[in-house]
Amino acid sequence: MTTLQNRTLIQSVGFGSDKMYIELNSGRVLSVPYSYTKKLSTASVDELKDYRLIANGLGIHFEQIDEDISVEGVIKDFGNETKRINISVSANFLDIADHYAKTHHISRSALLQKATLAYID
């Protein structure tokens, strides 16, 4: 059984000119473009800033536009070229991940997505 103590949770949300930044309790930051969903892309910054964390930090509810997104959903979309989700990691980590992915004949994106989903489940 997975408890919230072992889950990746949202700590805070920040808003830039073309994307939002979701800080996780792991210290990582998800960079999510507003084009991630239609409702986010058409919302004003004031509408986006009217949000609350839901499910103890597993997701975000944007009050004025009635939109919900979850950490799990965003991470599942990591590597999806149309979504353009970014996760901050060190350069050394990417070298290690690239080597592992190459030796196992998979892409870096596929490796990171599998590893992240295994970690948050």
C-alpha cells in the first residue's frame, strides 16, 4: 500500500509568461506549458493564480476555469513531444540515464517515464 508519505506531492506552483512551474516535495520542478490543456492555454494569469492543491498535493484545481491536473498525469505526459513537459535533473544524471537507455535499447524519454511512474506508484 502506498501512503502519501511515500508519494510525489506538489509543494508550490509558480507562473511564468508561457508556463507554470510545479515544485515537488522531491525538490524537482516540473515546467508545464500553458498549452498543456485547452483551458490552461486560454486562461488569464489571474485565473490561473486562483488555484488550490487537491488530494493533499497530488493535484491542482484551478477554480475559475474548473480545470484539474495531477502530478501523475503530468509525469505520464513527460516525453510526449506535443505536451512539452520538462523535469529538472542534473547533467550527470542525464549521462547515466543515456548510457542505461542505450544499453537497453530504449529512448531516454521512455526510460525516465518508466522510472518516474514506478517511483510514484
